[in-house]
Amino acid sequence: MDSEKEAGELNRNLYPDIEPYSSGFLKVSDIHTLYWEQSGNPNGHPVVFLHGGPGGGTAPSNRRFFDPGFYRIILFDQRGAGKSTPHACLEENKTWDLVDDIEKLREHLEIPEWQVFGGSWGSTLALAYSQSHPDKVTGMVLRGIFLLRKKEIDWFYEGGAAAIYPDAWEPFRDLIPENERESFIDAYNKRLNSNDMETQYAAARAWTKWEMMTAHLLPNEEIIKKGDDENFSLAFARIENHYFVNRGFFPTDSFLLDNVDKIRHINTTIVQGRYDVCCPMMSAWDLHKAWPEADLKVVPNAGHSANEPGIAEELVAANEMLKKSIKKNVL
């Protein structure tokens, strides 16, 4: 009862918009340079935000999940995404490259350890990173769990979610000729890597619009319009498809679940929309069963997006709980 009362007293409102106090670029390979920024309290508890996609990039609104008086908030754009260069590049762009990049950024910013926050693909990357570097993670907040298993990819890209969104699915389906529809992932891969840029853009727009039309429980026109933004769509679609064709570069389908023991001790909250079509709740449930020590918060009236009111409230509250725990340990 005490923990329920404590949770009820937490702030659940997004924090006001803030600007970064520092930003820069970090060269992580001969090819790739990452954009990073810091906001909030320069002497606060460090937290790193892992964006979705892969290929989605960060946005100023991402800073609002964290108390800027308590947290030193670090955002960065993963390889090929956002302001990182080269744009939409697939070369040297694998999960384990990104895990190494997170460590390079931590060392560059001289941070001994930090809290990790990630949703959708960001939850995948957060799990992969924390399982590789469990001693560097003070706590985690995960949203819209995506374990990059074949059944998850098949659900969203091979016709499962079409049962709920047939109107959004048909333009995605119809870009591909009938004789190539045995694998939409492969058919889109061919087009997203075409030598003809208009073929790439057309595939990128269709791929991105399908995801944006299904990301909210109630349609969000502003988000759906991102499908028409060729710069955003190209990175989003090419990098997502590259990772999904390669099954996240994981050695086995159940890799992230099989390695939960490495992170069982990390204080973690999982936030999941009940009606998430992009990353359906089966994955959060499987993770919760493998890791009952992590706190699962199911939002009954939400889909996938972190910006849906119920999900945003739970994400802020999860950070507030970790903040309380950190303050208690300091005293």
C-alpha cells in the first residue's frame, strides 16, 4: 500500500521545454559522427535517452520526461539518424556498433555511470547495452518493448497488424507487386537500397507512413505527416529495414530474453500501452515473465507512442521513482 501511495504522490506531468546547455559531435568511426546534447542540471544524475526507429533521431520534446533540476539529460542521434552523419548510412551500422557508441559517448562526457531510458527500438538498444555493460547502468525506464524477434517483425510488417489497420496497410502493401509479397521486409529492402533515388524515396515514404499511422491509439495527423518528410523518412525506413532484415544482428531470436540474468539487479520500470500495434504487449509480457523484478506498468488507454498522455505520465512517474531511490541512497 505504501508503494501505491508513494506512486500516487509522484509528479506525472511532463516538464517544461528546455534548451541544451551544451552540444557537439563525436566521431565514433572513420565513417560516422554522432550529434549529442546535454540539458538540465550539469551536476545532476546523468540519464541517456535512446531514441526509437532505429533511424528515428531525437526531438526537443524528449527532454521533457526528466526533472531538469535533478537530471543531467543526454540525448544523441544514433548512426545515420537525425543530425548525425552521414545521413541514412547503413555501412558500419549494427546494434553492437551502437552499443559501443553509447560507451564512447559516456567516456567522452566523463560519466562514470548513468540511467538509461529507451522506448520501442530504444528499449531493444537499452537491453542490449545494459546486458553488455551492467555495471554502468544505475536504473532503466523502458517503453513499448521490442525484442526484435521474428514473430514481432512478422506481426507488423508481414500482415498481422493489417487486421486492425487495413486502410493504412493497403498503400504499404500496394507498393510491392503481388509476386514479391511473400516477404515485404525483403521487397522493401530491395527498393530502399535501389540505385534510383526516387525508388528509395517512394519506399521510404510508404514504410514510414505505415508506422506513423499505427503509432497512436487515436490518429495523430502531425506525426502521420512525418511520412511525407523525405529527409526523415529515408533515414527512418532505410535504417529500420536494415536492422529488421538482419534480425537486429542478434545471434539468436531470444537473445535479449536469454540474457536477463545479467541485468536482473537493475532497478527498472517497463511502460506498455495495452493497444500498442507496433510493438504489441506480448513482448512486454514475455520480458516481465522473464524478469518479474522489473515493474510493469500497463497503460489501459494507449497505443505505442511515448507522447500519448497515459504513457507520458507513466514515463515521468518512473523517472520520479528512480529519482527518489537515488536521493534515498545518497542520504
